[in-house]
Amino acid sequence: MVAGREVTPQERAATERLMRYWAHGPGAAKIKWGVPGDFDRCVVQLSKYVGPGIVKGLCSNLHQRATGARPGHAPGEKHDKN
């Protein structure tokens, strides 16, 4: 439900198109998933379109969709030992 009503099939399809765009399409090229700083680039890019209370959760979901893991846990990511 969104704002007290059910999501329509058209809204669900539009959301899926946007998720594909940012995870695997032209938006993904802007974010450069898997390259250090990808989560921060996502937050900068998507902050233009969604509010501050949503953007980090959305970017975390997109990161998982694009890389297979949550931010900081993707294969090949280096962790600071300090």
C-alpha cells in the first residue's frame, strides 16, 4: 500500500523500470557499481529525485540488486582494518 491505497500494476511496472535503470541500465553507468564510492555516488544521483529519508535505503537496495550484496559487503570490496 502507498499512502493508504493499493499500488496499481502500472505503478509497480514503473518502479521496476526505474530500479532496472539505476541498477543495470544507464543510471548504473553513472553510479559505477562495484567501484569504490558507488554508494555515495548513488546517494548524490538519487537525491535529485527522492527525499533524504528514503535515498540511503533505496541506494542500499539498488546496491544489493546491482552487486549481489549490501554496501560494504560486495565481492571484491576492500575493508579498512583500522
